[in-house]
Amino acid sequence: DGGITQSPKYLFRKEGQNVTLSCEQNLNHDAMYWYRQDPGQGLRLIYYSQIVNDFQKGDIAEGYSVSREKKESFPLTVTSAQKNPTAFYLCASSGTSGNTGELFFGEGSRLTVL
Amino acid sequence: GDSVTQMEGPVTLSEEAFLTINCTYTATGYPSLFWYVQYPGEGLQLLLKATKADDKGSNKGFEATYRKETTSFHLEKGSVQVSDSAVYFCALKYYGGSQGNLIFGKGTKLSVKP
């Protein structure tokens, strides 16, 4: 089935450690996105990539890094510089051909800092 | 800049009650509008969309009409079920700038009691 796969679903991290969240899609979509979700704050855009080897900062990029070496993959690294990393992270993708704006989401990764 | 405002929750209803979740937007131009739904512990799924004024999006008994004159896209359902309990997000497609693809409202949590 086509879709977006995020892993791991749950992740625990000690303070000062970097962690990487995986996002893979087989929808042949050009654009991919990372959002952070906190209770009562909706979704906030961290980074997005419209094409391989290119990405742009969103509203809350500080303390995060990404790469886009392959069309299918857009991993997010939460670095030790991120002051409050405990959150639910959502990856999404969208096509550009005849794009009506719809985003397709993964099931999310919940990161907890101990 | 472009933005989406939706009614704050939580909203608690009895089964078979009528549902309205208000959503208004501010945008330059004529954005596409969306409602997404998030069931507990999952990512977001597209519920319905409308791409131009007076369009009505519908799915699973939910409806929303794109009203340019009132800049609104209110979500309605005539008879809710317990299985409709979820968080609902209104969103608009943003053209250009650093916002990525969609701008989301903060979400409205709906709880339906049997």
C-alpha cells in the first residue's frame, strides 16, 4: 500500500542526546514536511523540502536538522540544542502534479525526553 | 499574513446531536480550504476540501461550504456518532513565502458520548 511510514512510533531520549526520526514515503511525492504537535497549539512547521537536496526552515526550525538525499526519505534530527523536544512529530508529503494542496500524513512519532 | 481561526474546544456532544465547528480564515487571494481529522494516537487524515468559493466539500456525513463573503468554512454533521470523537483541524493552502504548504488552525477536540 502507498503511504508514509514514520519510525519509531515511541522514542525516549536522555537530555543532551541527539535523536533521528525516520520518514519514508512511497507515494512518489516531491514535497515532504515535518510538523510538531503540542497540546492546544495545533501543528507547527519545522522544515519542509520541495525537491531532493533542498529544504527550507519552517516556523520552529531551531534545534532541528533535516536532510533530503533521496526523494523517498526525509529524516528529522532533534538535537541537544532543542530546549523542549518532548512532543508528537508528524511527517507529511504532497505531490506537485495537479496539486490541490492535500497533505498525506504518517502516524507520527512521540518523543519523550527523560 | 494568512491565518486560520477555529473555535476552541473541547466540544462534548451526545450521540446523534448536531455538530458545528466554526472556522474562519484570513488570506490574500483565493486559497483552497481543508478539514483534517486526527483520531487518538494517529496522524491527520483529510476529511474534506473545497477549492473555490461556494464549493461544498463532503465526506462521511460531514459537510463544509467555502463562503468567500464571510471568509468561513464551518464543519457540520447532522448526527454525530461516538466514532467521530477526534480532533478536527481547519487548514488553508498557502501560496508562497516560508510557510510550506498548509496553514492549520489549532484544532478542536470533539468528544461524543453514548
